[in-house]
Amino acid sequence: MSDIEWPKTISEWRDRSWNPEGSRPYDLWKREPLRDFFRQNGYILWHSEHELGISTGSVELIPPSDAPRRPDGYTFVTRYQCQPGIVIYKANFGQVKNIHCTARTIHNQDVVIRLISIDGDATGDEHYKAIRRLSAGPTAFRGDNHALPLLNELEFNGLRFVVFPLLSIGGPWLPWYYNADEILDYLSQIFQGVKFCHDNLIAHLLCPLIVVADLDGDNILCNFQGHRTQPDGTFDLSIVGPFRSHFPVRYHINDFETAVCFDKDSDPASRKITGLPNVRVGRIGQYGREYAPEMLIDEPYCPFKADVWYLGRMLNFDMDTNIKGFVEKHLKAFREDFSFDEVFGKYFAQDTVQPEEIMQVFDEYTCKCNEVEGTFPNETMKLALSLLVMIAQMRLSNPALRPDMAQLLDTVLALRKSSSHEVLSDYIGIQQREVKWEKW
């Protein structure tokens, strides 16, 4: 036992990241009683570059030894990192928040340790319940469960910690998709994962999935170990090459801090909540994302439909520029000053988004010119528009008009099944695709 005073609430722990002045996210973790506790349980915390004097002011953490990370079955590298010989780079981790810290096991496998709850503070109870329901026990073995698997639980002086494998942030932090099939695979995995949460009566509701808490890009993780996503010596973000085809890519859903859990025997009509997600967990004024429209009305709302809105918001943020830009680039073949918003904008701005109407406008517009039909990617363009329509429907202000996760998953699976091999292999994006990298 330790006589050191520890924060009594999750909120107090978070506040100690940078307060009082001079504090840093690593401060609570570096206390010897806690470090020793983790060490006794087989986890050696990563070192702080700031504490080591390597880089003053840095929030980067580095492994406690020079030994390379050992395989754990959760992460992979690309072929770019395997030729002529496999290179495993020394990892780092930006600890901008003190709620978690990286560690290395006695077997040289890397993990993330997160504080999930504190005795006497109820704000972490739903988070812990969600993790136990999704990530622990037999449920964690389900192939359609994309919640991050729970490796261990630890308790120290009323502080409850959970241990997860260390993965890479997904979404916009990874290279853009090499072909249409990779986009559909990503969507099907994420939709399948969120549907699994909803089937188990858990709504994510984490509100920054960009900086702090909801379904957003930083709440999607990928089983990529990190480092080379292009051939050695190449670093050009305007070029897209094969990446996801180099390993069995799998996406995971992370961070259930503001999740809502309902009991299995609860009345479906009662599965509603009121208020703002961040306020419910004691983080007033700390919600890093836009609120779903229904959250701003003082009436009970369905958190599952709010999840759909947040997921649509994330996809719009991650994909809109590339997919719209792809459509716009090819339609400029008909008219050089073509603007996506000028032709299609009003149909996406309506209270309901009608796909038939949008496809009709597309057909009418493209039939005006025939001389480019031999090279014009007509079916790929329709797939791109279908994706934009689906994302727009997810973001409708009226929750009743949004599709649910089962409908969204069915839509993506149907698009994948109905698309030809040529369309699935085609590129949807605005960057240059480097086909010669397929030889790696």
C-alpha cells in the first residue's frame, strides 16, 4: 500500500495532465509506487523523452529497452519494411493525455495501460461495464466484434486499470485507399463493429472520433505496427500505393468512455437518454466534437441513432474530399468549370437525401457527352456517389430518417457484391496512384 495521495475521480486525474502549471501527463505514472506495481505485474512503463532529457517539452514516450517489439498477433508491418531484410523500428507514443500510458511486457510485447475507473467515482462505471461486455471473456473471440480486446485488468489503491494491445490510429491517419474494395472493406468492418456494439445494447457516444471522445477517426485503430507505408526513401503524401493488401488488415473500435449500456431485459422503448455525453461523465466543457442535433434538445433521444450521426460525421471528415474530388475530376471532362456542389449540392442539402434523384441527375449530366465514354469510369462514379449518399443519410438532422447499423452494413455488403472486379479494383480518390509499387 502507498500513503501517496492519488486523484479521487477520473476528472481530477485528467486535470492533472497539465495542472498545476508545470505538470505533465507522465507525472502520475512515474511515481515509484505505481511504476513498481506495474513492474511486479509484468509491465515496464515506457520512458518519457522529457524526463530523460532527450527532448525538453516532448510528450513522446519510448520503449524502456532497445530490444525490438516481439510479435503478439495484433500488429503487422508492410512489405516495404521487409525487403531486403525485415526492419523493426523503435516505436514511440505521444502521451498528450494522462489517461493512458504505454508499457512493455517482460516478453517485449507492447501494450497500452488505461485508467478506467476509480473507487467512489461513478463516472467510470459505464465505461468499465462496456469494456467487460465487449472486450472480455468469450465475446472477445467473436469475429464480428471489433472492440479492442482486453488483455488484463489491474487494481492499485482503488485505481482500476485495463490493458490493451498497442495498435496504430486508423481513419485519416493511414494512407488513402488503393482501390474501391479497400474502402468497402473498411466500411463493412466499422459498420459490423458498431452494429455488434448496438446488438449488445451499447452506444459508443464518444465525442471528439478527432481529438477527445465519440465515433471519430481517432477512435478507430488498425493492426498496423507503424512506420513504412511507402518504399524506403519515398515520402510523398500525394502518392497512394498498396498498403492494406500487405497484411490481413483489421480495424478496431476504441474508447468507450462516454458509452451508454442498457440491460438485456430493458424495455426497448426505454432505451433513451438525455443530456450531453461529456457532462454525463463529468467532463463539462471538454467535448471536443460537434454535438448530434438531438443532443441539443431537452428531450430524451436514442443514443444508437446518435452513434449513426457521429459515424457519418467521421466518414464525411475522412472521405468527403477524396470521393467528391474524384467525381468532380471526371465530370470536368464534360465541362471544365464543373462544380460538384453546383450540380449535386442542393440534393445533398435536403432534409431527406434521395439516391434515385441524384443518380438521375448524374445520368442526365453524363449523357450530354459521348466522346469520353470509352474511358469514363461510369460504374465507379456511381459507386462513389452511392457512398456519398449513404454518408449524407447518416448525418440527417432527423434521427428517425437515419438508417440503423444493420441497414448500413447491408448497404455496403450489397454494393460490394454488386460491383464488378473492375470497379472494385478501380481507384476512387484525388491523389496519384502508384501501380508499380504492387511489385513489392
